[in-house]
Amino acid sequence: MTAGTVVDEANRTCLPEEMRFEELSPPQALMRLIAPVRGRLILAGVLGVLGAALRVTSLVLSGLLVSALLQEPDAATAVRWLAGIVCSMIGSAVSAQAGMVVAHQAAFDHESMMRRAISERLGKMPLGRVQALGAGGMKKIVQGDVRAMHSAVADSPSQLGSALGGMVSALVALGMIEWRLLLVVLAIVPIVAVVAKIAMKDYGAERRAYDEALEAIDATSVEYVQGMQEVRAFDGGSESFGRYAERVTRFTDRYRAWSERSKAGALATRLLIAPLPVTVMVAVGGFAMSIAGWIDPVSVVVALLVASLPVDSFTPIMFLTESNNKAMAAALRICQVLDEPILPEAAHPQAPQHGGVRLDDVTFSYDAQRAPALRHVTIDIPDGTVCALVGPSGSGKSTIAKLVPRFFDVDSGAVSIGGVDVREIDPAELLRRVALVFQEPFLLHASIRENITIGARDATEEQVVRACRAARIHDEIVALPNGYDSVVRERGSSLSGGQRQRVTIARALLSDSRVVILDEATAFADPENEAAIQDAIAELTKGRTVIIVAHRLSTIVGADQIVVIDGGRVVEKGTHDKLVSAGGRYARLWERHTRAQGWGMRSGSRTETTAHTQEVGA
């Protein structure tokens, strides 16, 4: 596949990409992500400004009403002022509420949009990169970071508009009432700004350290819960819980240190950014100016009603600054995921002509800094034949299996299905062509029916039952309290290992794929389950191209082709009889395998079996 066949749009999401992650500052990342709802957020901010301006207007009118009543009491005048006050108050309440509704609706839409964009990106990224992000990191991004963005989008526009609108409107009103008292209020602004800057010192670095410590807790908690069976079996959970507790302690210490360093600035900010100090300053200043004959005493009364609003508006701004800083940090991490490179899609997808698979001079490395996992591998698997991959652990067997459904792209060479390079096949079509049954089956926390129909949501009940009968699992499903609607617990833990395996085989049967990849499905099954699984696999592989990552050599004796992999290279290939007769690497593996069949509790037998296990990679 040439570079020209890849469309540039493959690296785009439903969210704008004005700049790449590496070029973004936190504010730019936030602005990039909110672009789809920016218009509604601006409207929410304008409504917040209007609501605040009308609120200030009602206070000024109240002061003027008092002034009018003190100077010339008149019922008609009082009614006009009262009407203005009531209209202003109603308009303020309606505008503020409308702004909040618009912002919150935009926030819910934006949250859904981001989670969808992240999910789509994860589905198109190379599998290894998704795994490198880790469960804890992804949980932090998909849940914590998206939630942080939601809070900022829902609250900031209307509240920020209200705070800024109230501040500006109050200053303008105060200037119109008495400019000298405006100067008294403005005198405290530089002090507040300096104190606020001190309180926010080193916020960015502290925030990053806080997020990293929290992410470590998420990763450890997921690991602790998912590995509960193993940790209890080997250390009673004490070591793993100790690791979790140590990370919680580290997070607590980090947060405590941050709080201690910011305590003085935060206290000073709370003392200064409060209505009382400003009101006292205006009252004292106004009283002095009134005695001196500079201003009218009535103006002091009116000014006192609005004097505290400019500084009082700093309080929500401070809280919003904290929320927005969280949102900006979250946006940067979300952009990092959205800008991860994905597997490019062909500009003109082609459809495979048959189910044959070919690897042609394939070289592949998981990481540019590491040695290649595969080196110049060529394997031809004709349509409808069975190919078994054997070799020691780390030889590259599973890597080959992952390249066929294109979990990764090769560094050089090509992988093709039906004569078409997998990079030229539409990704959805490719996954419909390839069915995978892994050694450790994974089931969703959902009903058995939903787990079986993951790749065929439009399957009929008859088709589901037929697939389950072929997989030798139907009778066990209908014996459950809710039959096919029975919900399996997380990772399928409510079913036995053999049952989970046969459910995944039923899923593969329902997909009706031409190519089947098996990571030795019976490697850890008990004799009874192994027989049932082997019968199910026999049904699954009828008339299909099959690739088996083999652990038990006895299960692949009848394969049309056996390929021996070692060190990322093909060292032998042929039928079982041919390879045994050749006396090469496979013959030695087979000899060890046959000797291991008589394994017992004798020391020598254990040694032989261990050697066989290391050789074959079981």
C-alpha cells in the first residue's frame, strides 16, 4: 500500500483539530474541545451578563426610590420606581435561569460528544498504544477528565458572565452615582489581584502532580480488583493492598502539602474578597466626604447598595478559576488521546475475493526502540486450510495472529486476506471477515445474548440458538434462571472458564467469518470442558481458513500446515509427518511432548515437562 492510498481524514475525530496536542497550551486545548458548543456557551454568557446588569439596575432603582421618597414623597413616582424595580428583578431572574439552562444542555451534549470521540479514537488506535495508556489512565480520562470538562462547560459561561456583568455594571453605576466613591472601591482591586496571584502560585505544577497521583490510585485499584483471585492466592492481598495504600498515602501527602502551601494566600483572599471590608470602606469614606460637603448623603446610601458588588464578584471568579484550571488540564489530556495516531484507512477500500491469508516478507516491531518481533516472515495459508503456529514463548506466534485482523500495521511487507492487503480493506469489513477466539475469553457485564451478538446485533433468536447449539453451550444457557437474558458479571466471572470459552465460540460462529484465529482455546480446560470446546471448535472451523496459535501439539497434528516460529523468524513449515521426519526443531518439540504425556509426580518427569513448557510456550 502506498502513502497515496491513505486518506488524511483518517486521523480526524468529530471534534476540531486546529492544532496538534504537542502545539497546544491548556487554554488552547480547552477552546479546541468546546468549539462544537461555543455558540451556545457565548449565548449563556450573554444571558448571565444581562441578568447581572438587570440585578444591579434593580438595586440602583431601589436607591433612587429611597432618595425620591426622602426628598419629595409622591405616590405616582414611587409606583414608577417600583415598576422598574420589579421588571428589573424579573428580567434578571429569567435571564440568569435561561443562561444556566442553555449552558447545562450544551454541557450534556458536549460530554456525550467527547466520550463518543474518545471511544472512536480508541477503537481506531493500534492495540498496543491503547494497552500502553493503561486502565487507570483511561478511567481518569473517560470519567474524571470528561466530568471536569462538564463542570466547567455547565457552570462557567453563565456564572462568569454574571460575575463580570455584575462587576462592570456595579462599577459603571457607582461612577454615575458618585465617582469619588468609585475610586474608594477601585483602591482595593490591586491588593486583591496581588493576593490572588500569590494564592495561585505554582498551581500548574501542583495540579499535574495531583492528577498523576490520582491516576496512580485509579490504576492500582483497577489492578487490585481485577487480580483479586491471584493476589489472594499468593499473598492474601497484603502486598497488592499495600501498594494501593502506599499510593493513597502518597496522594494524601501531595494534597496536604499543596493545601499547606496555599493556606495563607487562600485565607488572605477570603478576607479581602468579601462584601464587608468594601462596604465599611465606602461607608467611612462616604461619611467623611458627606461631612466635608463633597457629596450628597443620599448618594452614599445609594452607593452602599452596589459598592460591594464589584469585589463580591471576585468570589465566583476565583471558584471558576479553580474549575477552569481543572478543565484545561483535563482538556490537554483528552486532546492527547484524540491526537494519538490511528491506523489509516484506504481511500478506495477493496473486498477480499476469498478467505486465504498470506504474510509476505513481514517485519514488525511494537516499539521503534526495541528489536523487531517479526523478521521477514512469509507464510501462505490457502483458503479453507488450517495453519498452526508453534514455537517458544515470545517467538512471535501471537504477533502474527494480531497482524491478520490488523490490530497493528506492519513495518514492512504485507498481510493480505483473499488477495487484498488488509490495509486496503475497510476496517469494519475486515473484522467481519475475521473471527477471534482467545485463550482467555472476555465477556462484558451484560446478558449472554448481548455478549453473543456483539458482532451481529441484527441476528435473530433462531440464529443465536443455532450458534449456541453448535458451540455446545445452549443447554447450559437455558438451564440458567433467566436463560439467554441472564446477566454475566464483570469479565464473565459468573460463568466457568469452559462456559465463557464456548460463549465466545458461539459469538464467532454467529459472525460467519471466513477466517478464524484461535489462541489455543483448550489450553487450560478440564477434560470434560475440553471435549465440549473441541466439538465447538470443529463446528467453528468447518470450511473456514483457520490459524491456530498452538500450545498443545496433540491438537494440531491434523493441521494442513504447521509453521515453527523462533526469534521472530520462520524456521520450519510443513505437515506434522513431514516435520517429524525432518528431525528438526519441530521433531524435538514433538519428542518432548510425547514424553510429557507420561508426566507424574516424579522429579524427572517434572523436569521434562518444564522443559517442554518452556520450549513450546504453553
